Amino acid sequence: MPSVLLETKNLSFIYPGQPESAPPALAEIDLRVYSGEYVALIGANGSGKTTLLKQFNALLRPTAGEVRVADASTADEKAVPGIRSLCGMIFQNPDNQIVGATVEEDVAFALENRAVAPAEIRRRVAAALALLEISHLAGFPPHLLSGGEKQKVALAGLLAAEPRCLLMDEPTAMLDPAGQAVLLETVHRLNREEGITVIHVTHFPEEAALAGRVLLLDRGRLLKEGPPAAVLTDILLLRRLGLRTTAAGELAFLLREDGFPLSGGILHDRELAEQLCLYAQKN
């Protein structure tokens, strides 16, 4: 069985300056994420998704309870640099993470700050660029790149640090459909082939449907978790929270309401098409 990489125990968090009567941003969350998992984190705006994500690399610390990363506590100041090396974070806007004059310089930036030997920096930068298939962009100024290319550069900077976990906060929100597809395929390949653990905050149910496990947050609490087919097909719950499932999942739900004998757990277009073809053949 895979080892536990990230764990929260009775985690609660209140932002400094909040009135005592205000509800906590996170409340009593118990959670384990295993090495090599791909976890999607969903919920309405203000549900605590980004707050929880930031707990995993000690950008935020618990008000109560505990967060452990590879068995180190985020409350231990001495452990924080190692935790942030293990868990790299990528945000919506790649421009907020890009600082170098060229792609190659940007990917090397964090390693230089850690005083990594120059030869090792060159090796890691070249490996990260090759892994993301952007070696040809090494000498380009980042501001001349497309949004999808910029996200790959930001991701390359994280991968050069050789993390065990990627924390992604709506990384496709500012990309066009083509850029979204390329970035998602890249991250899923890294998870599948390199064994990198991924926690992916997303508002897109189609993205969550591709994860191995989905966590549903509501007002700071972990309301439901499980495989995508269990969480994203709870249509009535999702609607109550102002969320939706995939287009195929919504259509399957409506067809069932009209009497079509479709099986449960449908989230993808292909699954729905196969069910409808079987129904047509029998009728």
C-alpha cells in the first residue's frame, strides 16, 4: 500500500483578524493523501479549497489541529523549507510565478536561491524542460509566450526542485481549451509516469472527473470524498451547493428522470454514448 504523504488531524484554521463569531475557514478536517494519488478538490467559492491547499506547504499554519507532510509537522519551523521543497505550488496566473529574463533562467531561479551547484542546476533545468517538452523555449523571454507555455514554465520551475507533490490552484482557469488540454495531459502524465502526487483545486467538473479521488468542501468542512463516480454523480447535493457535474453526468441524470434505464456513475461522454447505444439496440 502507498505511504501517507500528506495528513491533517482535526485541522481548523481562522484567518487573523476575523471576528470570533465568524465561521472558521477550515473546520475539523481529517484527511490522508497517499503517495502517487491524484486528488481533485472541489467546492463553491469560499468553501476553503485554496486555504486547505496552502496548509500543505506551510504557506498557512493550523489554528488548531495538525498538518503533516512526509511525517514532518508544518508547525516545526525547521521543517518548513523541506516541506516546501516536497510540495510545489502552481497558481492560476503563471505571471505571478515567473521572474527570470529567459525561460532557462526562470526555471533555475529557485535552485540558485538554494545554492545548488551550477552543474546540478544545468542538469535539473534541462531535465525539467525536456520532461515538459519545452526545451526549444529555453532562451525565450517568458513574456512572449502563450498562457499555456507560461504555465509549463512555472511547472518546470517546480519540477526542477524535484518535488514529490504538486499543489495546483485552478491552473487552467486562465487558459483557452487547447491550453487547458495540454496542461492537464502533462500533469496526468507526470502523475502516471513519474509518480508525482497531485492535489488539484478546480471549478471544472470535467477536470475533477479525471482524478482518482474527489474531495468536496463546504464552508470549511470536508463534506464528502470518494471516487469521481461517487461524488460527482450526487447531483442533488451538488445543486444544493451551487455546483454541477459534467455535461454527460447532467444529461444522464435528466434521462433517468425521464425513465431511461441508464446505470449510475456516468460522467464521461463515451460512457453515456455506450449506454444509449445499448438502450437503442434493445429497443
